[in-house]
Amino acid sequence: MPPMSPSLRDRTRAAPQHSAPSAPPPPHSRPRRPAWATPRVQRDLLGRRALRLGRADREVLWLYLLTRISLWITAYCARWLFPPNPEAHNPGPALTPFEHWDWGHFLHIARDGYFPDHGGPWQSHWDNREAFFPGFPLLLRAVHTVLPNWSTAGLLISLTAGAVTVVALARITRLHLPETGAGRRVALIFLVSPCAIFLAVGYTESLFLAFALPAWLAAQRHHWPLATTLAALATTVRVSGLFLAAALALQFLLSLRTRCDLRSLPWLTLPALPAALYSWYLHAHTGDWLAWKHAQERGWYRTFHTPWEAWANTWHNAFDHTQTTGYAFMFQAELAAMIVGLLLLGLLTRQRRWPEALYIALNLYALGTSYWYMSIPRATLLWWPLWIALASKSLRIPRFHSAYLCLTTPLTAAFALTFLTGRWAG
């Protein structure tokens, strides 16, 4: 072979040398995603395996069961220590502590319907039962066909719905907080909150959250048909479902910036359907499309007032000695809950979590524009961003967690005993 000429040798040296593709870096050198962000965890939280209970879910349910036992022990002690008649020698039926206040309305609706014997708001002593949406009474009537005791049926609904609620809340929290044990921490904070007693009685909070929180989870994975269907079920339970629907609609609009899917747009109207059907039903019997709202105005003074008027009226009843001490304390709790709600709204706005901020803002507007504040402490149970924010704080600052438990436990016991002994608990 003849020797290579210098010019050819130079051109060969100048030619770019194409090396083989480099091998991928070893696993330990790659940036690691947090455990909660892995596709497997996301599928477990939001995908086809949502009905399967992982270890973290079972830990949350175990905590839920322990707190239910704690409340049942409290109810047993209240029945013996605080009977209606101080001279009684018999504490009465075992379920009596759970049969107070709004439970009577739900029982009457489930057993007798909304307008028994052609009764209605035109009667002088009408109980304004149409103020309550039909979801819980309808389910109560269905469960009653299996369990003859009405109180047992109502408690079973709340017990089952509460289990769904704490699992869904823990899963939502794990989407926001990467720390180990975040789901268990938020469940504990939620279950020992001051108004936690209302999750264990025949009220609507547990059932509403059992639909609302899975709806929010479904929205996070852009499964809008499922999210809006669950939100519609939540609306059958409480009018707050419409606030949830508004938050879902805003979440959908924000998602269009990265994922344009207008085919799901019609689903956003579904949550309004139960409210429309209920209004139509009431109009057919009363001639009033807003009969449920007017019933709230007659029975609970929910006529519109400016926010400063509502604050002033609540303050007057809380501190000016116009109410008995029990009612005055609950008005004080209303004021404190409103302050907590405003602080939460400010936090969500600062974090630019606009859908959750809209949900809280609508709640505060509805509750803060009546003649006076009523049921705001109980409504805090529905503010899941609050419990996630408290869990985040407690995970970062251990002393905060200890302070929360020490300061809220007395309030939790006070609210529980207040309700279980038949006194007004908001």
C-alpha cells in the first residue's frame, strides 16, 4: 500500500472524530425525585389503584378507628355524668347523646318527607326542614331499610364516610408534602380538631367530604367526568358543593395552559344539576324557587348583611352579656373561626393556589354575610387546605405540633361534651 500523502494525512487528522454515545450516568449520580412524585405513587394516589389501600392508608384508618373509640368513650361518660335530670338513676338509651339539633331535621325528612300531611312554610310552627339538602336524608332512608334503628343508620353513614374522608385527605396531603408521614400527620390534626365531634354524629360533614375530597383528587389527574360527578353528589348533601364546583371550574381553566382539553368542558355544569332539581322540587310544592334559602333566613337568621354588620352582631352576642354563657362562648368561637378562615385565605392567595382560595372565599362570603355568624367552626372541617397547611407547619416545626395538640385537645373535649349533652355546639 503506498504511503499516505501529507495533504491527505492532514485532512484525515482534521476530520471530526465521532465517538460512540456515552453511557448513562450511574443511578446514584442522577437527580432523584421525591418518593411522592414517582409515577407509581401518583398512580396509587390517583389512578386505577385508588380503591386499594396501601400501608399509609391503613395507618390512617387505624388512627381514625382509635379516635372513634375515644369519642364513643366520651359519649358513654357524658350519658352517665351529665343526664338531663340530675336526679336520674338511669342514663337513658345508649345513642341518646348523638341525637341532638340538626339530627332531628334529617330524621324527620328521612322518615316523613319534606312536606308531610300537606304541611309547609305557610304554617306558623313549621320547622323549616327544606333548608337541608336531600342527599343525607335519602341515604339515611336507604340504610334504614337494612338497619331498623334510625340513629344506628345515621352513625353508620358518618362512620363509613369518615373513613373515606381521612384516606382521601391523606392522599391529597401526600401530593403537596414530600415528608414521610405527612398523611398520618394531617389525619391526626384533622381528627382532633375542635369540631371533630361532627364527623362522628349523624350530620352531613363526613358525607360531604367523602364526595368532595375524592372529587378534588380526580381533578388533580384531570379526570373531569369523575371529578364533576363526585362534586354533583357533594352538592346533593350541602350547598357548599357549588363552591367546590366553582373551584373545580377554575382548576380546569388553569389546566388549559398546559393541557388543552375542551371536550371535558360540558362536565363542569354537572354539579349544578342537583341544586337545580331540588329547587324545582321545592317550587312544585311551595311556589318558591329559593325555598331552601328562605327557610334558612326564617330559621337561622341567614338574611344578607354586610360583613362588618355580621361581625358587629356576632361580637355583641359574644361579649356584651346578651346571651347565656354557653351561647356567648359559641359566638366567641364563631369569631375565632372567621379569623382563621381569613388567615387561610391570605395564605392561599400568597401561594397562588387560586382554586382552593376561591373555595375558601366563597365559604367565607356565604357564612360571613348573615345577620350573625353561625356554624363557622363546624364549617372548618370542610376546609381541607387548612389541615394541609397545619400539617406542613407541624412537620417543619416539631414544637408547633406539640403546641397544636396541647391547645386544641381541651377545645375538642369541650365541643364534644357540649354537643353530647344537648347544648348548642355551633
